Amino acid sequence: MKNNIIYLSVVIPLFNEEKRLKNLKIINEFLKSQKIKSELIVVNDGSSDKTLRLIKRLSEQFPLKIITYKSNCGKGYALKTGMLAAKGKYHMFTDIDLSTPIETINQFLKHANKYQIIIGTRKHSKSQVIIRQPKWREFMGKVYTLLSNLILNVNVTDLTCGFKFFSKDASQEIFSRITTNRWGFDAEAIMLARQFKYKLLEVPVIWSNERQTRVKLPQDAISSLLELIKIKLKTITNQYKLN
């Protein structure tokens, strides 16, 4: 683009990711190859390894906006912080493991004029799951999506795919109200999108499981359910100030 207006902001949360930071170079190379002006934002969520030192080193090689703080506050908090700092016409987030190829952005951009929110799904007939999750993880994802649909009426097929895209207005309106710092942030974000009546599209993606996981059973399953209940109570008491 000929002007300095940022078209796309890509936000990536990081917590102890020193072994996967090479993927930032892949993301940067892809963004640089596109005809749009973009920004790459990383949020260091209180990493205790070499993540911060390494991303500072990478920022000397290519443009990289770094947001960092000392305490680990959770993925939801990190994404809220990064999305609210984004300057682009469109904001999106993805994971550093690139379970969904970064090139998927182009598929999402095709629909950006018609939909304010676009999310990846692994449940569409055209989705390609190259490496599957362990059966217990797939089961947890299905149950979580089912409960979110029942409790929060989000009405999506795949809530936990970490590849989501928002118009600037939708991003600011939704993430300024996010209160969930950890696993429930996806459900809260989509619930708010439904409440604000944004047009939402699910797009089939190519996806490969990253074997490294930080999910802990049973505590994470219990906390996720409790978060859904808390979100529901907040909607009932209008703590989100939706009207």
C-alpha cells in the first residue's frame, strides 16, 4: 500500500515459547510478501524462559511490536491486551505453533467486506485435519463447544480453533469488555459478538495438532465450566453494559 495506514494487525500471545519463536520469521515473511501494510504484535505473558530476550533480538531483524509484563495473566488477558493495542483496519490472532498455516489469512480477507468476525473451524466438511489431537482433547473441545452453545448461545461449530479475525470496530467493542483471562475468553468473545449482532462466518481451515500442550486435567476442565457460568451471570446482570 502506498500510504501508512495499517490494514491488518496480527496478534500472537506468548508464554514460555522460546523453542517456537522461529515461527515469527515465517509469519513476518508471509506478511512482507503481501500487498497490504500490516503489523505483527507479540504479547509476552510473563514468560519465565528466554522468550522476552529472544523476541527483543528478533525485533532488531524485522518490525515486531512487543508488549510485555512480568506476571503470567493468562491467554485471554494477553489477547485482550494485544487486540486493544492493534492499529489495523482488521485485527486477528493466532498461535505461535502455526497449527493453522499463516497463509489462511488470505482466505479470511476474501470475506472481510461482508463479515465483521471470521473464525476458523475444524468441523466443516472442507476442513483438513492433518494431525489429530488425542481423543481426550477432541472430546474436551466438543464438550466445551457444546456447553458454550447451550449456556451462552454462541452457535458455532468450533470454539477453540485459535485463528480468529475481527474488524477494527468489532475488535474494540468486544475486547474492551472481555473479563475472562484464561480458557473462557473465546466463548466470551463470541458471546459478545452475538450480543452486538455482528455478522460471523466460520471458515474451514487446514489444521495440525501441536503435541506440546499446557492443558491440565481435571482442573482446567472445571475452571472452564465455571468461567462459562460466570459469563452467563454477567450477561444476566448486564455487567457488559450491552444496553
